Amino acid sequence: MRLLLPAGTTETALVDGISAAGATPELMKHTPSADAEILAYGRPVTAPVTPVSPNGCPTPAAVTRAVREILEFDVSIVDAGLAEPTAAPTVDLGVDPGADIRESAPVPEAAAIFDRAATYATSLPDDDLVIGETVPGGTTTALGVLTALGEPAAVSSSLPANPIECKRRVVDDALEASDLSSGGLDGQPLQAIEQMGDPVQATAMGLVTGALEADIDVTLAGGTQMIAVAALLRHAGLEGPLSIATTSFVADEQGDRLGEACYRLNCELTVTDPGFDGREHVSMERYCAGEAKEGVAMGGALSLVPEDRLPMVLDRFEVVCDRLGIDD
Ligand code: AAM
């Protein structure tokens, strides 16, 4: 099994109050680079910060890393538009950061990125891939492409109180900037990413397509951003079942909408509950309060953990938090 992590950025994350995937907008551009280092080395190496929410909730990369330290799976990080350097080894597919979706073409190279990611994934030696994401602002760009495709527009948030009205305003402005109406790009997924999305979506879509072509089993590891990737794949004509693994934090927030979206997109849904409510640790309490919720393949990584090893993973998460300087 290999975890593939497309890591990138969109300037859409700079909209005030739209994301908690970083303590401040200035620090948020380092989040994907730091997430990559945490996954690869267990702590930031050259990135200036450990990504935390404004309330100090640590990045889901810390959970995925804890699982990795117990289960020891391979990881490849794909540079899907990093804006800052990372000391993690990355696969270079020549992907640039995404612009604000309120510009007319935030991902002008979407089709080329898709092709390169598909070619890369087709060549992998693995039997199983878990594909995650890290892209602050990614739930807003997910709303962007879902709206352009004419799919039900329900997305989660890294904030406990989802700033959904703010996201809708940004998406409305983005539609206007691209001279589009809702549903105007039905059946045109790469165009939807080019005009309304982010480079991580183009990369993830290509990775899944290439892997499935090579008969590699794929799990989409994430919440509503992966629902958006699944919708993009369906609009590209991909048939056959897909599979999504996400956390109970996303499932609790989304209620029936998550299962309905998976049913409509023919996606098998796995929801993992890490049992954080049974522990007294400030990071776990913050997750239980609805912060962060998912990201960096957290739900997919947790879905690999046999039940009897979950306590070991939680112990290790505490060790990782300690290493990252997060108070307990
Ligand atoms: C990724 N790194 C993170 C993080 N994510 N570090 C701290 N907190 C998170 N939540 P939004 O659209 O609200 O920004 O949520 C999406 C982001 O949150 C993604 O980067 C996802 O991987 C997660």
C-alpha cells in the first residue's frame, strides 16, 4: 500500500475567515509544505511552523503520521502546486500554485496536469493506493467545481462553524468572473477545474484515473473535497465503483448529505471514528469540538488501522503532538 499525497495551494484560501488550515493567512501558504514534512519525517524540517488552526488544533497530518509510525506504509508526496519550499521528497509534475477562483482561469493547465498525474500513477508498482490531499481553501474550491458541474453543493470546513455563506459568495463571484452559471460545465470536469477549482483536484483526478487504468485499487482519502474529486471523475465518464474513506468528524457535520452524495456517485463510503472522545488530550478535544475534521488522508489512514491497534495509534498521536510542541 502506498499513500499518495497531492499537496498544493490556491490563493482562494486568502479570503478572510474562509479556512482554519493555518494560524494566519500568511502562515497558511506553508501548510501543505509542512504537512508533507510531517508525513515524511514526523516533524517540520525547513517549514517554519507546524500547521495549527487559529485555536491551536494540530494539522491532520499529525494523525496520519501517527498511523504511519505504527503501520509503516510507503508515502509519495506529489507537488500539486506548492507555494513554499518543502524538505520532503516530492514528485515533480510541473504543477503551479492555483490562483484565486475569482480570476477567470485559476488553473490554466488543468488538462496537462491531469495527463501528467495519470501517466505517473499508471507506472506505479503498487497494488493499492490511498490518495489524500492538502490544500488550504480546498473546501471552497470543492464548492466551486461542484457548482460548475451542477452537483449538489454541500461542503465541509476546517472551522467548527462552516463559513458557507462566505464560500457561496466567493463561488458566485467566481462564476461571474468566468461568465458561467451554476451547472454550466456539466460533463466538462477539466474545464470546471480550470475555471473554478484548484491544482490538487486536477492532480488527484489524474492519479485516480491512471491508477484505475493500471488495475491498482484506489481509496479516496478525504471528505467533501474527495466527493468533489469523485464528481469530477464521474463527469469525465469514469464508470465502476469508487471508494471514499473519511472521518466521523466530517460525517457528523454533513449528516445525511454525505451518504446521499456517495450513493449518487456510486462511491462506497467508509467512516472512521478514532475514538478521540475517550481520551483527555487537548488536540483530541479540539477535533471533537469540530476543528480541522479531516485532511492529509486522515480518514483513509485511520481506515487501515485494525481495531485492536487503535489505542496504539492514539498513544502515538500523543507522542507526535509532543514532538510538534503541541501542549497536552
Ligand atoms: C490540511 N492541513 C491542515 C488542515 N488541512 N492543517 C490544519 N488544519 C486543517 N484542517 P478548508 O477548506 O477549510 O481550508 O479545509 C481544507 C483543508 O483542511 C485542507 O488542506 C485539508 O487537507 C485540511
